[in-house]
Amino acid sequence: MYRIGFDAKRLFHNGTGLGNYSRSLVRSLKSYFPDNSYILFTPSVTYSDESFFFTQDFETVTSGMFTSKAMWRTRLILNALLEHDIDIFHGLSHELPIGIEKTKIKSVVTIHDLIYKLFPKDFPFIDKKIYDAKWKNSCMNANAIIATSEATKQDIIRNFNIDPRKIHVVYQTCSNIFSQQYTKKEKEDTLEKYGFPRNYMLYVGAIMDRKNVIALAEAYNMIREKIDIPLVIVGKGREYYKQLLAYIEKNNLQDKILIRSDVGNDILPIIYQSAEFFLYPSKYEGFGIPVLESFKSGTPIILSNTSSLPEVAGNAGYYVDPYKVESIAQAMLDLHENANLRNHLINEGFEREKEFTLENFARKTLAVYDSVM
């Protein structure tokens, strides 16, 4: 039995990708391997229905209201780890405390992607310098590294010159809420309540350049006379979001491309299941959780042929070149016009997602812990 500590900042404060990864892993480890002790270390707790569950079911250690959160995660957390007699510390999102390699505590760090290296224009200069220092330090000093895909593993080797034997690929999963199937009436009632159209194509994710959302709008514009369902974009953004709005307005697409930034996790499975198909033309992903959300929801998917996405989706996706708008537009038409193709992809998706279970996620992560002990 191990006493395992986690950097749980993202678990308590991030509602999307890194937070979902943290919550899914911690839950699944406790569910499948309850004999270990799991302790959450976080600068503070943001209270919600979900975070309340973790504070009730897990020992949670906070930094104290007068401690610098950044300093605590980087350095001062070591004292807390030693006080709680931690055997293994898992940095769930790229970071480890400085100096942990000088203690008796074994360390594991998860590297989700190296986006700041591959898309440097998306990040402020100082942020890139901080990421580079922290992530390289973590990779150099961790006893083991978890990469979320083979593609990410290769990025780590190439950028940080890390011994491949130190890196373990552990595929993550997504919440089982997407597996719950809803009736036609439940779907219709939810769509009506929240102002969604009856049928649509769907994108879910951040509205940013790397996600290639404007290319979706451009592809839709190319075929607007040939397709009779709108494009619904669920997500938030900043400057790129403004560029997307400007493109939609310039091309009079306000009634055809609908942006929703107010969709909660409680209705997201229904939003997936009600879509004719899902679009994910991202230029780069370290893994791509929405791919699994789409599979579990029974929604056929169009996705990019780049980075980790073919590795995750296998034969269950319709692949496009994210840098060619014509490729995306043709895929939209193909899936819209071909119900047999949609059904084929749905069935392939259900088969594919069986490889990404919570049990596999927990078991393979525990195997990494065993390897360092």
C-alpha cells in the first residue's frame, strides 16, 4: 500500500481538460485500488458540487490563506509532503516541486502536451520561459514521466532529450456521463429549454487558433448552399474568438453558425448525442478528450489527421487535413449526406472507446507507481 500525493490545483480549479484528467484519475484510482491512501495537495479549494465530493472522500491539504500559491506549489509543498509521509507524489499537470529529487519521495509527472513549443505565437514570452523551466525540470528530475500519447512521448524526447525508457504512455479517458443514453423526448426538451436547434453539426472546445475553429466557419461557408443544418460551436475564447465573430458577421452567417459559451457539463452529453456529427479539426492535440466524449455519446466524428488524434481514434474517425479548408468542407458534406457512413462511424466509435476505460487508466497509472517504488 502506498501513500500517494497529488498536485490537485487543477482538480479543484479547472473545469475542463487538465481538471477533468485529474478528477478522472483520482476517482478511478480510489475506486479500483482502494487500499492505497490518496491525499490531495492544493493551494486552495474552489467549492462546487464536484469539489465538495473530493473534500469529503479524500484527505485534502491546503497551503493556508497567507501563502503564495505559486511559491507553495513550487517549493513549500515539499514540507507538507514530508509531514504527511508521502511515498509517491504525482504532478498531474507538468509540474513537480523543486528539490523533490533530494528527498525520499518518489515522483511522477504527467506531460499532456508541448503546445507552447509547437505553437509559440499563442503564448506570451514570459509564459513560455516559465513553462520551459518548470517542465524541463520536472522531466529531468521525475522518477517517471507519464505521456498521454505516443505523439506526446516523441515530443518530450525531441524537445527535452529524455531517455525514452523513463516515459510511460498512459491513455486517459473521459467521464462516464457521456455513456448515459437519453430518450428522444429528453433530448428534445433539453434542446428547446436551452435554445438549441433540433439538428446541427457540433464543435466543442476552446475557441483558439490551434483548435482551427475559423477553418470550420470557412468550410461551412463554402457549402452553405448545399447543407441545411447549422454549425453549433460550444466554447469560449479571447482574441481569436473576436476574429471568429468578425468572420461570421462579414459573411452573414449569424443564422448558420451559432456560438454557445454557457453549456454546462450537466447537459453536454445531450448536446453531443443530439448532433448529427462532431467536428474536431485541431492542428495539434496531446490526446484529445472530446474524441472519447464523441465516441461514448454515439456521435460520428470528423477530425484531423495530425498529432495524437489518429492514434486515439483509430478507424473510428473521418480524417481531414486541418490546413485545407476544402478537406473539412467535403467531410461535412459526406457525413451529412450519408447516413450509412455516420452509422458505421458510430459503431466503430463504440468499439474504440472500450480501450479507454477508467479501469485501464487507473491500472496503467498504478503500474507506473509500482515501477518507481
